[in-house]
Amino acid sequence: MSGVAHKVVVVGGGIAGVSTVAALRAGGYDGSLTLVDAGGLPHDRPPLSKDYLAGRRGLEQIALQPPEWYDTQSVRLVTRARVTALRPASGQVELADGTELPADRVVLATGGSAARPPIPGARGSAVHVLRTVDDADRLREALPSARRVLVVGAGLIGAEVASTLAGLGCDVVLADPVARPLSAAVGPDLAAWLHDQHRARGIHTVAAGLATLTHTSSGVEAALVGEGRARVVDLVVLGVGMVSDTGLAEAAGLDVDRGVLVDAGQRTSNPAVLAVGDATRARADGTRVEHWDAARSDGECAAATLLGRPAPARPTPWFWSDRHGRHVEVVGRMADADHTVARGCFGDEPFAVFGLRGNLVVGAASVDDGLAARTARRLVAGAIPVDAAQLADPSTNLRRLLRGG
Ligand SMILES: Cc1cc2nc3c(=O)[nH]c(=O)nc-3n(C[C@H](O)[C@H](O)[C@H](O)COP(=O)(O)OP(=O)(O)OC[C@H]3O[C@@H](n4cnc5c(N)ncnc54)[C@H](O)[C@@H]3O)c2cc1C
């Protein structure tokens, strides 16, 4: 299929899909534009493990856009509708109720679902995952009768859930076979410090994986690898990653390998279909990024491709995590650093750790230090050489470093 798009259907109303439609309209696309989602009004996902789970924000407060925005953007929003088939050859998308939507271009923004480990008992009623609003509601409803909680996986979502549930008064055990989770993203020292914060808040951390779950009348018996005796808890939350939703792409014959394979312009192996966000994996190097800002930026890139323009420059990778009242931001790729420099007093917020390769910043992680994170993004993007001693000195004006010293 070639030529200019006139009828675009975006499948999935997460940040990647909503960003795609917003960028299309902002870029001057004036053809028909339909956004289909299996859920209700498109909402944001990060609050589900934070303020939404804690009950501090409701559904209307986490909407990605207010309901009227879709009208003002001339976007036809079709909610509570599941796309069941893509028919790129005949220019159609089929919904579960049999409705066929005309589409000369489709953008797949289907995200993914929470992974469950293939172990006995992983699907019992007291075993929760957290990906959707329904998951979060189910977990919240179970909390009043649950005091003892096991969170499996201390990565981003597991750590946030453990923090939120401890804040709600639960006795939390946080199990992960990795002693210092997130080391690759934030460096080993900050990873150790972050993990210590769980213990400081009364969470019992265990360096062990989950072997089995047995459901009994007095709770769930959780056997952790290497422990002689099972732990009895009221509720288990699995935070062990996500699986891209690639079913539609596979059925339509697109190239899929643990994600819909896309090029730098978000094109799939079918020229009429693009894909964005957590559903995708880069064809060139196999990377998959499961963070909000990457999904948002994918949408902008897909819109540029649909408008026949070159892909915009990608922002420096960035994600955040909130736990125990602290805002953690991670920029670039700390794993590429050959040495690190701490700015401020390590462990005494605000502080940041910069990863350098030679005299170039390649990554950074900050705790309650937004200015350091924003500066790091620009230092990485601009490949601006820095003096390590100046970077470490909290009295150095970071904006001066952006000007090259
Ligand atoms: C609990 C939680 C907390 C997070 N916290 C952070 C954070 O603090 N910082 C950060 O950077 N990232 C965070 N993330 C990751 C971030 O939210 C994701 O990377 C981002 O939401 C991915 O967006 P997406 O649009 O690709 O997919 P999704 O948000 O998963 O959206 C996909 C949408 O597609 C719809 N869909 C799927 N199949 C169909 C179909 N066949 N028909 C119609 N609709 C369909 C789904 O209903 C869904 O609404 C978090 C994720 C979770 C789950």
C-alpha cells in the first residue's frame, strides 16, 4: 500500500495510541482518525501502582485526555470495543461485534499484559497482577481482608506496589532472586540504596525466586527457592514483567518476535501497518523499551511516518519510578558508563549519580532531583563534555555545564 493516508485506525488507547492521534492532528493530518480501545476512556497506566492503588486519585483524574478532547481533535473514539482482526489488503479493521472500520493505515498500539510465571498455583484467586484498571480495582478490593502480602519481583512495578501496600499498612514481603534489582538501569550502588529503602520502611526483602503457590483455607502458602518452610500470606502480587500483545499482528501475518518488529519509523513488515509502544520490538537490534516516554515518543514517530516526514530525533531515554515518597528518574544508559560521579551527598536527597564514558555523560539516575535528570538528558543528547569534579560539586550551576563548562 502506498500514498498518503486518509483513513487511519489506531488500535489501543494507551499513551502510545493517544500520542499517535495527538501528533497526527498536530502535524496537520486532516483525514479520518479512529481510536479503538477495549477499555473505557483512555487513561494513564503509571498511577495504577501509585496514587490510584493508594486511593489518592480516581479514574477521572488519570485520564490521558478529557472526554471532550477527542471531539475537538476530530478523533472518533470507540471504547469498550475489541479489534479482532486486521485486514490490510482490503483496508479494514474488524471489531468483536462484527463492525468493520475502513482503514488505509492501521497503527497497532496494543501494549501487553502482565506476565505470570509458569509455576503451580500462579492463577489462584488470591494471586494478583497489575497492568490494567481492572487489575488495580481487583487488588484494592482484596486489600481490606489482606494483611500479609507477598510481592514477587522487585523491579519497577513490584517495588512500587510493595511501597504502596506498605504505606497502606500491609505486612509486605518482597521477593526477588536478584539481590540488587535495577542495577543495570541505575548502577549497583544506587540499586543497593533503593533496595535498602524497602527495609527501612519495614518491608521484608528476600533474595529468592518463587517456586510454588498452594492455596489453603488459611491463606496462600508461598514456597520461595532455597527456603525450607513456606510463607503463609493472604495475598500475592506478581510483578515479573509483561508480555507484548501481538495476537492481531501474528494473525495478520506481520513479523513478530516477542513484540511486533518495527523499523526506526515504526513500520512493521506490512506497509499499511505501523506499531508503537510496549507491543513492539526494534527490528534492528531487538531492543524493547517498556517505559511511558518511549511509548509516547513512538507515537510521534509513527505520526511523522504517516505524514510522509522523516522520523523526529528521539529524546534521550528517560523513565521514572515513585516509591516511599521519593521520585526516582533514570536517564540514558548507565550500563554504558566506565565510571560514575555522585552529585550531592549520596543517600541524602536530593542527589544524583551520573554515569560517564570518558568525559561524556551517558546516563544518570536521580532521587528527588529533577534538575539533575533534566540536565543529564540534555548532556547526553548534546554529547557535551563535562568536568567530573564540576559535575560532582553541588554548588556548580548545572546550566553552566550545558554551555560546555
Ligand atoms: C502499573 C504500571 C506502572 C507503571 N509505571 C511507570 C512509571 O512510573 N514510569 C514509566 O516510565 N513507565 C511506567 N509504566 C510503563 C508504562 O505505563 C508503559 O510503558 C506504557 O503504558 C505503554 O503504553 P502503550 O500505549 O504501549 O500500552 P498500554 O498502556 O498497555 O495500552 C495498550 C492499550 O491497548 C488496548 N488494546 C489491546 N488490545 C486491543 C484490541 N485488540 N482492541 C482494542 N484495544 C486493545 C488495551 O486496552 C490498552 O488500553 C508502568 C506500567 C504499569 C503497568
